[in-house]
Amino acid sequence: MKHIYLWISFIALFLAACEPEFIPTPPPTSTKISSTPQPISFPTSPPIPTSIPLATNIPGDLDAAREAAIASLSATLDLPPDQIKVISSQAVIWPNGCMGVQRMGVMCTNNQVPGFVIVLGVNDKQYEYHTNQDGSLIVPAGEVQASGLALEAAKKHLASVLGSDANQITVVSNVEVDWPDSCLGVAKQGIMCAMVVTPGYLIRLRSNALDYEYHSNKDGTEIQPATLALTWNQDGGIAGLCDSLTVYLSGEVTSDNCKGKPGKGNLSPAEMKQLDTWITQFGQAQLDASDPAGVSDRMIRKLSFFGQGIAQPGDSDQQRLFSWAQDLYQRLNK
């Protein structure tokens, strides 16, 4: 029996020696949280590109687009095409119908237009052009000055209307533009404008501290005033009238009526003097001399004035403006 106890004790000691030593796991170290909030940086949205570059698979006819751009710059600067060199060409997708170039007075469609960025060089100056795939549409990205023909035509036109010397008229700015229609971006009374892109220029001239905007075609054979001074219309009455009048700051006048007989002419020296006085005295004003609502055979008479002064016309001035416009309309439509 004594030997049995010894063997049991021996076996217990042996098993205890074979058991792995227990090592307690230390508690996790606490992470210190700062009381000062840390800024969170969010990814910034990339800027909206004016075009999407295409590195490969150039669409369209690059040669035709280049030739069209060279021809446009050649006509603008009145230089032979061989004096213009191509500096770079890149295929792109324009985000709108204006091919990434927004011009005053030109509406842009929202459809994407595949095309090219073409940079041309003349001497030490560079000119960037945006085109569509075949070069049938071209837009200069910077200000390309009007050709001598268009600029001189606009100056002579204004001088003849004002009765002044063309040498006294200065050029404020002149920019090449693709007008959206045959009316050069200016609505004309009684005339339907063909919706065809017309290359030309937006020209601003100055005479006697007043600025005049003109729209022209490429060679200056068509010149259209674009700075409004006054519009007048009367509609209704027993006779069922629908008369309208547009007066430009330069003194050029157009009219229209229900008979489909538009009128056109210029202000007389006395009428021009009176208009200049009002332009410098009054600011913009929307005037209404219509008959009260509910009147039988009611006549609607409205006048919009685009002055550059700060005063507003009083009652007597408004009556004079309406009488002046009506007398002018009757003179133009005798």
C-alpha cells in the first residue's frame, strides 16, 4: 500500500511539471482622446472641365478643321494663309454648342460637340480656335479683332447716321463672333431670321462719350445696330391696331404694323438732339399709358426707355415720350 501512494505522488508531480505556465494578459492600453476636435478633410470635387481631352482615336477630319481655322484667321487678319502656322492640335469633346466659348448675345445648345482645339501662330502671337469635327463651325477662344473691312464699315455707318467725321469715332472693342442667325443676333421687326450660323464681329464704337454696339458679318457688307434707346407699341382700339417702333441709340429706327409694311429710317437732327437729352437725363424706365382695364375696345400703349442717366421721367415727361414716339412712327409710315 505504501508503494502505491508513492507511485500516485510521483505521477501527480510529473503531470504538474508538464502543464504550461499561465501568464496573465495585461489589460489593453487606453487610447487618449483629445478634447480638441480634429478637422476632417473631405475630397474636393474636381473643377468642371471646359472640354474633355481625347488622347487617342482622333475623331473627324483634323486637316479640314485646321484648314478652316487657318482660313478664318487669314480673313480676320487679312494675311495670306502661308504666313500662319499650326502650333498644336488636340481632339476634345466640347460641353455645349458654343464649343466652350460663351459670347454675349449668343445662345448655346446643351449638346456635346466632338471637335478640336487648334492653336495658330502669326509671328510671336498665338490664336486659339475651337472647332467641331469637320471645321464647319469655328469659334475663336480669345478676342480676335475684326477685319479692317468690317471695322471701317461700322465706323462709316455710324458716322453717316450721326452726321460726324469717322475719324472722331474710336474703337472700344471688336470681337469675332459666330451669330446664331442671319439677323446677326438682333431681332428685327417684321423680318423672319433664317436660323443659320453667320460668322461676323461684335464691334463697340464710341462717339461723344456714348458707346454704340454694332453686329456685322465677316466682310462688313451687313451692319446691324444693337444698342436700344427706345421701343414703343400700341395694340387694340376700335381699328385693331398693332403698331411698333424700335429706336437705336445711333438714331436708326425700324417700325412694323398689322399691314405687314415695316418702315426704316433715321432720326432727324432735331429728333436726335431730343433723344440725346433724354438718354443722358433719364435711366431705364418701363412706361404704360394703356386704357383702364374693362374699357371697351381698350388700347394698350407701352414704352420701354433705355437711358443712361439717373432720373426717372415724371408724368409730363412720359407724355412727351409717348407723343414723340407716336409722331415718329407716323412720319416713318406715311
